[in-house]
Amino acid sequence: MGLYDHFILPRLLNAAMGTKPVRYQRKKVVPRAEGRVLEVGFGAGHNLPFYDPAKVSQIWALEPAREMRVRAAERVAVCPIPLTFLDLPGEQIPLADASADTVLITYTLCTIPDVMAALAQMRRVLKPAGRMIFCEHGEAPDESVRVWQRRLTPAWKVIGGGCHVGRPIPKLIADGGFHIEDIETMYLPGTPRFAGFNYWGSATKA
């Protein structure tokens, strides 16, 4: 791991994931989580303030980057919900089959190298009656924006920790074996359009 990935990238991600528009998106989706929750791509714990302790009994926080887990420490310390870190990548979720009531992913699918393998793992650990709650940025509906997404993704991946700004989120979720129950979309205000088109909603096992 280079100096950029070790010192600079965690600071950039922590700042970007804590902006007001992104916090507002988290506030929309995280309270829907219930039971035993697997959060894939926990990062610095920005979702923690929005969990409902009356509905959630356990959080498995999957975050392979030690630097992000360190940055999450203060938020974890005041979290009233029992939380366990999992330090493997999303393609290797170390949980038993059908062990999670909720899988929560927020701004995660853009960075996972083998996203289909990770979705297969999420489907495996989700209970038959469980639910995936998602909030992701991805492919824009406007071709003029998609052109810039294609142009900028190679450089953006380098500076953004592997982030693909134009992944087709609904298709990925469906191809991963999920049925989308509800979905909303919009460009986040105050965010560059090439990186600001958001999808959020819920899905069940197909």
C-alpha cells in the first residue's frame, strides 16, 4: 500500500462520505435496517447515527481497510448496538448462510473489484425473508453525463480507491440474484453530475 492509499485516500473518503447530501441519503435508508445487519463497506462508520437501536440487534461491519476502521473508532465507541468488525473484502464474507436479516450497502458497489462475486456472497448470507437496503451512485440516465462517466472512470478509480462512477446499479443487483422491491433515483444536489446520480431502495432474494 502506497503513501496515497495509506494517508491521503482515507481522509478524502471520510470527507466525501460525510457531506450533507450524502448524510441526507443515509438518513433515508439506514433506519430501514432491522434485526441482525451486515453492512458491507462500513468505511468510517458514517451510517451508525442513523440506525434504529429499537430495531437492530447486531451489526456486522465489513470493512477490509484498517485505516477506515481506525477512523470509525469514535463512532463505534458511542454506538448502542453490538458491533463486530469483519476485515475481509466483500467477495469473502465470513458469515454463515442465511445469517443476516438485513444487508446494507451504501456507496459500496462502485468500489468492489469483483462486484458480482460480492453480491453472490450478500445473497448467500441473507435470510430467505431478509432484505437488502441500498443507496449507491452509478450510471446516469443522460447520455451526455454517461459520456463523461466513461471518460473519467479510469482516472477516478486511481484517485477514488477503485470507484467506478458509472456502474449500472439496478442491473447489477438484479443480475446478482435479487428482486428490487422499490427504487428511487436523483442527481444529488451540490455533487458533480458525473458522480452524483443516486439509486436507493430495497431488494429481496429473487
